Amino acid sequence: MKKILMLLLALFFIASACTAATFINGNNIIIPASKIIKGNLYVLGDKIQIYGEIQGDVYALGESIKIKGKVKGDINAAGKNLEITPLYANDLRLAGDNISTRGKIYNDIIALGRNISIKNQVISDVFVRGEVLYIASYTKIGGSLNYSADKVTISRKARIAKIIATPIKKTTCPTSTKNCFSSIAPSCNGILIINFIILMIFAGLFIKFAPNQIKLISKSILTSPLKSMGWGLATLILTPVIIVILIPTLIGIPFSIILIFFYVLMIYLSKILLGFSIGEWLIAKLNKKGSKKSKKTKGKQYHPFFVFLLGIVVYHILIVLPILGGILHFLGLILGLGALITTRFVTYAQARKKGIL
């Protein structure tokens, strides 16, 4: 079950290039039924309601998410309460506390949460991991239902081609550390999906509001990798030392809290920026190779979001390699972190003079 989920998550990143994108953020977001959005939709808010037609993929992150319109692409959503009932959609990838789905799904459903209710016509497979699972009457699954849950209710009127159940082992932390980690594995899978969705939303915000900064940081990584690694390693080591020094002092407590926040944020953003850089490097190599065969392929441009997806997929494939993966993960961390530091503080003035920023 876990291997299948991981494979599908990897394939999820390999998407076609985006031709258009719409970014919306706010507290209460409502897209009326009369609204038609061309291309992909990225939504970040507390309460999200989508009733219109989306002619691309949907990426939503919020407290409460309701989708009832037509979606020609995939639906990717993470939040506390999810009510995903489109007339139709391609794939559903959901992570939340309470999840309810309905509608025609042309490919797969991947759902991780606490309470999950499914009443769909699914052409392919359904992968579910949670505490409570309910398969409603008249649900049709053309492929297999792969689930792992504490409590499962499957209606007799549901039509499912194949059912694969993975039991959850009940363990307690005091018996064994290994058993403790295995008992929280379902939660880790949910966190993984949420993390991936957040990564894509942040990447979309970068593309929308800071495209020039992405170019500048990618250039720093590709042209001065050793310099970036040096700054990244220094930041990674020295920042915790500074925090430890500041915490005992009364005046230093608020500064240490702010420093911790920015430290964690920069580490997280470094992965996104590294994804852009790897994607740009790969596409440059492909264009160079293609130019030798045909002049038409020389200098072919791709949407920045496709560049990010390509780069982040390759990066995640590399860091799961045995032994070498851990080393590459660490090098990627200090490389991205260092490029972020040098670009922001060292080359900022130069970029201003050249009109890049």
C-alpha cells in the first residue's frame, strides 16, 4: 500500500506544462457557478468554496474546502474539512481531518485523513488511509479499493471490482521505539501529501510575485555552487548557536523566536528554490541536446511551474537513494539555503543596479 501511494505521488509531480494560472488568497473565498477559470487554480484561504468551472487543475489549502463545480483537471486539496463533490474531475488527491467525496472521477482517488466518506463513480483505483472509512451505496469503483483503516463500512449496494485491505497494527510506544514509529506511519503519509501540496502552492506564489528573484537565485546555484554551499553550511551551523546564546537572556527571547521562525522558513524555501534550479539545469541540457538534432528545439521555453515540478521530482528521486540519498539531501539543503542567503544579502545591491530586482 505504502509503495503504491509513493509511486502515485511521484507520478503526480510529472505533469504537463501549464499554459495559464490563477492565484487567489483570502479568508473567505467564493467562486460562483457562473465563473469559468482557464488553466490551473491555486487557492489559499480559511474558507474556500468553488462552484464554477475550472479548466485545469485545482490546488487548494485551507481550513474548510468545498468544491462542487466542474473540474477538467485534477483536484489537490489539504485542510481540516473537505467536501469535494465535483460533477467530474480527473484525479483526487486529498489530505484532511474530515473528507467527503462525490462525483465522477476519471482516474484515481488518493485520500488520507481521519473520517473519510466516498460516494463516487471511479473509473480506476481508490487508495485510502485513515481511522474511519465509509463507502456509500451506489459507489462504483472500476479498479481496486486499497484501504487501511480502524473502522470500515462498505455498503452492500457499492460495486467494487477488487478490495485490498491492509490491517493497521496496534502498538504502544513504551514497548519498542520501532513499533512506535510504525504506529504513526499513517499520519506520516498524510503529512507527506500536505507537505507536497504546500510546496506547490509556495512555488506558485513565487512564480506569481517573485519571478525575477527565482532567476537570480537559480543563477547563483548554477554558477556559484561552492560559494552557496559555504554560506549554507555556515548558516545551518551558526544560526542554532546564536539562538542558544540569545534564549537565556530576557531581551534575547523575542529575537530568538523570530530567528527560529525565519530559520525554519528559509530551510523550507530553499527546497523550493532548489527545485527551480534543478529544473532549469535539466531543461537547458535537453535544449542543448535537442538543438544538435533540430534547430526548432533550440531555446524552447517552458512554464516556470513545469520547471519546478521537473526539478522537485528529480530531487526527491535522488534523496531516496540508499546511502547516497542522505548525502545529496544534505548538499541540496545547504546549496539552496546558501543561494538564498547570498542572493538576498550579498548580491542584492548588484541586482538592483542591473535592474533584475
